[in-house]
Amino acid sequence: MPEHAASLTAPSASKADSRSRRGGSGLTRLLLRACAFALVACVPRAPTTVTRVLGGEHVRGAFVSPYAYEHYLRAEMASARGDFAQAASEFASARLGAEDDPFLAAREAESLDASGDHDGADRVLAEGRRLFPTSEALFLAQGRMLEARGDRSGAAQAFVQAIEAAPLSSQGPLALSALRLAQGARESTITPLVRYLARAPERGADALKVRLRLALLRGAVDDALTLAEALGTSSDSERRQLTRLALDAGRPAAAARLATGLRATNDRALLLQALMAAGRVDEARAMLRGEPPEALGHARAWADFVLALEDSQHAAASLEEALVTHEALRPALVEAELRASRPAQAMELLAPLLSRDVDAPTRALLGRALRRGGLAGLADELEALSPRGTERHEGASATRDQAPTRSASSGRRAP
């Protein structure tokens, strides 16, 4: 082919190739779009309902977005530290998701009520009841709020409505039973629990909770301990009651195991008592040495445990240090000095108390100090002046409020 012919045909071939490439590129783009659309269509959307584990039970409920759940967690944390106004605000934010939730409305109402905003709590509760007229959570919240306000009749009615709204749930029967117990109506306390078991005898964790409450009300320690172990968890009030029941029944090991799970400040005395009863004295002593006098709710309770757990030397040293800020511990320090065979120090400590009317326990301590110091005659005169007389025996001691006492080794330091 001549050169000019080749030069004429080359551009034509080049254009054809270009059109072919453009056509192929367009087809490729079309296929890519179709694949992308298919992939997007195949991505699962957020479910409208999900299964959660609540109290050991699998419960289906509305899907909660991460945004709402974050606010819910912040709300519960604020509530746990006692900041109920902040908790209410966070619960309100958690309700701003795609769908409202009766449980969140109930928690917001209770938080407002706990913060003192009773009108706001009533408004939120009324709004929730309009949206969810048969919600157990809202009936339970209403009952708890009314009980806190002293309206026990209204609270009982709300708990009955909760039972009617969710007959297979244990929350309503347990709440109604606790309310009747607080009212002193012990005979009718077990009725809602027995009725619940009659209609839902095989309902897993819920039935265990109800049977545990029944066992506690009846004082059946073996059944209660077995049920608590099967349940794996219980409320602090039930654990507290179980611990006392185990102590009374002579089951100190079980009592100590139960009390170990208690973390509230006002439960530390019960834990110490359980540890001592179980023979775990070293643990109890180590725990006590890390606690200030006010840690057990009352300085005298702390002093009683000091006298019960420590030898006379350590007890006197601890109580002497605490006396600087807790004058009420002076009689306990006198007791420690007497146990350490230091009557002179004991009488010196008692001197400030003798300038005013002396109560019977102080008079008894003084009498013991006088006898220990070889002044039995003076002790007899003191007893003769007492309106009712005091204990003459060497073993008499001040009344102990909570802790049992045990023999302490005596020591002696320079007077």
C-alpha cells in the first residue's frame, strides 16, 4: 500500500479504537454502578428489635442506637453517683432517637422525682402513659414514686396495674410484696408471690427471685441459700437479709461469703461481723485497720470492733489516736486500758466525765478501774451512792452495740 494510503487509513483505525474503548469504558461504569447498588442493597439495616439479656432472661425489645445508648449509660452513671438532675437530662436525650422507649421514659421520670422535680416527673410519666398505656416499666415507676412520696395506697394500686400489664414478670409481685412488708402487713406479703408462682412456675430467673423472697420471708435459711446460689445474683437488700439469716442459723461461712458481695458503707459492720463469725479474724482485722472511725456509720461501732479484734495494746493505741476527733470513744479507751491492766490510765481518762452526771456504764467503768487499782473500798462507796447499784463483778463491761467481744491478750506499757 502506498504511503499516502496508509496515512489516510491510520486515522480511521485510531478513531475506531477510541470509540471501542469509550464504549467499553461506559459498559464497565454501568456494571460497576449495578454492583455497587447491589452491595448497598445487601447491607443489613439496623434491626427494629434485638434480644438482650436482662436479669438472666433473654428479652426482645426495641433496637437502641449507639447515640441513645451512650446517653443511657451516662444517665445511669449520673444516677449511681446521686446526680439525679443530670441523669434526667441524659435520659431525655436518650429518648430523642428514632423511637421512644417506655423504660427510658420511666427512668427519666424517676430521676426527676429523685431530684425533687415532682411536677416534671409527673409530666414525663403522663406523657409516657399516653404513648405506652400498658407499659409495666411505667406502672412500676409510678408505684416507686408514690411510695417515696408516702402514698402507699396509690403505690399498691400502681404495682397491681404492673402485674396486670405483665403477668409473667416477677417485678410487680416483688414490688407489691416489699410494699406490704413495709406496711407491716406480713400475712398478705406472700400472697402476690404465691400467685405469681401459680401462673408462671417455670419462668427461670424470675421464678428463682420470687422463691428466694418467699424463703427469706419464711426464714427458711437452707432454701434461701440454695436459691441464692442457683440465681447467682441478688439485690443488696436480699443479700443483707440472707447474711443475717445465715448468721442467726449458725452458718457463718455462708454469711461471710454473702457479705463479701456487699459494698455499701453501712454494710461494712455486717461484713466484719460475718468474717469474725467465720473465724476469718485476720481478714476482719486488716479491713478494720484501713477504716476511719466514721466508716462504719457510727464511731462507737468501730470502737466495738477494735476492742473485739485487737489485742489490748493495739486497741488502746488505735482508740487513743481516734479520741482526738471522737470524744465519744473515751469509754471505749477506758475499757482498753482496763484490759491492758492499766487502771491508773483508765481513771485518768474517766476524770473529765466525773464533772457531770455520770451514767450507769461510766459508773461501772469507774468501779472496775478503782477495783483494778486496789481501791475496792472506794468502789463499794461509789456503788452505794448509785441509785440502782452497778455490777460488782470484774467481768462487767460497757454494753456492746454490734460486735461480739473476744479475749484480748493483755500487755503493759509504762504508766
